[in-house]
Amino acid sequence: MAQPRILVVDDDESIAFLLCARLKSYGFRTVAVNSGEEALRYLEKNLPDLIMLDYLMPGMDGCEVLKKIRSEKSISHIPVIMLTAKHDQSCKIEGFKMGLDDFMLKPYDPEELAGRIKAVLRRAKPPVLKKIKNILITGGAGFIGSALARELLKRKYRIAIIDDFSTGRRSNVKDMLGNKNFQLITGSITDEALVSKAVEKCDLIYHLAATVGVKNVVEKPLDTIIYDTVGTSIVLKYASPKGVKVVLTSTSEVYGKSKKYPFREDDDVIIGPPGVNRWSYACSKLLDEFMVKAYHDERGLPAVVVRFFNIVGPGQVGSYGMVIPRFFKSALNNEPIHIYGDGEQIRCFTYVDDAIDILVKLADNEKANGEIINLGSNNQISIKELALTIKRLTKSSSKIVFEPYRKYYGEHFEDVKKREPDLTKLKKIIGFTPKTGIQEILEKILHYFEENPEELNNI
Ligand SMILES: NC(=O)c1ccc[n+]([C@@H]2O[C@H](COP(=O)([O-])OP(=O)(O)OC[C@H]3O[C@@H](n4cnc5c(N)ncnc54)[C@H](O)[C@@H]3O)[C@@H](O)[C@H]2O)c1
């Protein structure tokens, strides 16, 4: 749309003037009128692309004007955003009942207002599937992000990654650095200027950057909360006005202590209390999910949440609490394999390439938009069985030692007994589920360590 035209309706001339000036600075054309009656007269002969309507006006108030607009066939389709200084917000409820498109309280943040206008304008148009060329991956130097970047480069997309290397590794992206279609942006997703610039150039965002790993989360709950929520809010804030699709990676941790197996996306979740640091991750990711849903439902952002269930494979490091690399390191060095707790905890491990295949498919699948989808496998195995299998596979003489959680994660640690995904929704949306079995996954990881023995030092 070439320079959208906005009708500003406000009885206060100076406010209308200021609003028009701000909107012009964001590339909109504006016309201002100072009463509801004047607005309706203007609309008899003109069709603006959007109307900014003040609520409190002498004569007709904003809701009365909106009612007239919605009942007049020739103008009823024009999107309307209401602005008000009234704090009880009853006008908001009334306005939405009458087909209001968005609502903002004065004083408003100009950047936020411009973003919301763009989102409303985009929703007013029929959705057009944008051809994807440029992809941004936050957390692209991490285990999953770097494998995703590599796969997308093979498919000839242009990839930019943002990573602060908190848990990501330069060695994960070293092979891609010389590729003309690959750009590394070093920095944090909490840096708004950096994120807004990167989002400006992309057609799709995979948002993976997060503080991860049980050990990390338990030791750094503040990082977890800030990076995993504020960071996400910044990514969504800049994606929304552009309508750039966001694929957000969440986690099976959000099911918390639920015992209703297998976990379905619409199940209630049972999260532990704030006194137990591990739940800061689940709570933050859950809030991310709410944010994505809200941006999708209220602002029409094409976005999908993917709940990962233990994604594993070559290249994963164990220093932040990841179990498989840690067990391999101990087994290959014939050192004791430490199991935290009784080892009866059950997990379903998913091979990283299977997960990436699905992430790629979800990106241009419109049925996925607005959905929260489990991404995992049915490879159920107890942690004790996992240790025994790795010991067998590596022909190790390691002893298996059971230790209390508190030794590693402090007094108040709580573990989750079992995590098993219901994959019905995933199957319905993309037609298949991950297939690599646990034995094959472990063999591939062993092969990787045999080829790259120096990697054992990074665990
Ligand atoms: N691996 C799994 O089994 C699993 C399970 C559930 C969810 N997830 C989710 O998948 C995503 C990727 O996880 P992973 O296993 O690849 O972990 P990872 O630690 O290898 O990747 C996370 C990446 O994000 C980067 N990062 C962290 N904070 C950042 C910030 N503020 N700004 C920029 N970059 C930042 C890290 O440096 C790292 O490269 C995460 O969102 C995680 O929550 C993974």
C-alpha cells in the first residue's frame, strides 16, 4: 500500500496536530477533523485507509461515531483505532463489541502506535503469502540454531543469526562464516536497535535465543527471566508491524509437574513455586507462548509456538545440564556415570535433524499460524536405561552412580518424573512425526564423538 491515508478525529486541535505530525514522520498521510459529525461528513466523500478516533469528544463520542461507521455499508470496512485518556476503559469493551480494530490509552508511545497501525492495516488486507528469501535465526550459534542455519543455507536461503554466545559456540558456525548468504550478528536479543535492524531485512524469524539448560537456569534465574521474556517481547515488537512470521521454540518444561500423560497442547499446566529456580524457565517460556498467541490473535501476526521435547544429536554440549553428552563423556572416559535421582525419570528423545525438518515445514504452513504444537518423539526411555544403553554402546567399564539432585542443583530442586508428548496435532498439521529411534540416535552421537574426540573436552 502506497503511503496509507489516516483520518484523525480529535476535538482537541493541538492533539490532532501533534498526532498528524507524528504519523507523517512514520510515512502516513493524514487528515484531521475535530468532531464526530465532521468525520462522518468527510467519510461521505472520502475513503481513508484507517481512522484514529478519540473517545471523549463533545457531541458524538467515539463509540457513537464508530457505530455509525460500522452501520454504513460503504465505509464499514475501514479499520478504526480508538485513542482515549479515559481510565476505566469501559469504552474499550464497548468499542470492541462494535467492531473496533485496536485501542490505545493516551499518552501513547509513538513507536508502538505506528507499529499497531501497521498491524491493523495488514490485517485489513487479505493475507498474501510472502516469498521467503531472508531468514533471521536468534540463537543461531546454538546447538539447534546452527544446525537449522546450515540446513537453510543448503536450501539457498539468506541467513542472518543473532547470538550473544552465552551458550552458543563459534565452532558451531565456523563452517558457515565464509558463505556469502550467511551473516553473523554478535549481540543480544535485548538490544532493541540491533533486533529492529535485523528484523527489517528478514521475511521469517526463528526465535531460539534463550537461556537454557537446567544447570544454567537454576544458577541464573534472572538471566533466564530477562532473556527469555524481554528478549522475546522485543523480537515480537519488531516483527509485528512488518508481519514477519515468527516460529518460537518453547519447551516441554511448560507442562511442569503435570501427570496427565501424554502431554497435550491444551492441557492445564502445573508449574512449581517461585522458590524453586528451575521453574523460572518454564514460566518464562509460558509467558513467551502467551505473547505469541496475543500477537497472533490481536494483531494478526503469523506466528507459531513449537514445544520441544529433549532435542538431541551430535554437537550438543553437556555443561549446562544436558544428559546425553554428559553420559557419553563419562562412558568414553570409563569414568563413573552420574545419575541424578533414582534414574526412573522418563524422557522421549528427539533427533535434531527430525526437529529441523519439521521447523522448516512449519515456516510456510499457514495452518500452523496461531498454534502451539508439541515437537517430540515417542522414544520413551528412563534415564537409568539411557545410561545402561550408552555404557553398552561404548563398551565402557564405567560404574553407574546414583546421586541426590541437591548435590548438583541445590536444596530445592524438583525434577519431572515423565515427559511424553501427544503428537496428534503435529501429525495433523504437517502429516508426520519424528521417526529416528533412540538406538539410532545414540549410534549417530557415538559416531560423532569418535570422529571428533576433541569435542569431549567441551562437555
Ligand atoms: N535442546 C532441547 O532439547 C530443547 C528443549 C526444549 C526447548 N529448547 C529450546 O530450543 C532453543 C534452542 O536451544 P538449544 O538446545 O539449541 O540451546 P543452545 O544453548 O545451544 O542455544 C541457545 C542459543 O541462544 C543464544 N542466546 C542465549 N541468550 C541470548 C541472548 N540474550 N541474545 C542472543 N543470543 C542468546 C546462546 O548463546 C545459544 O547460542 C531454546 O529456545 C530452547 O529453550 C531446546
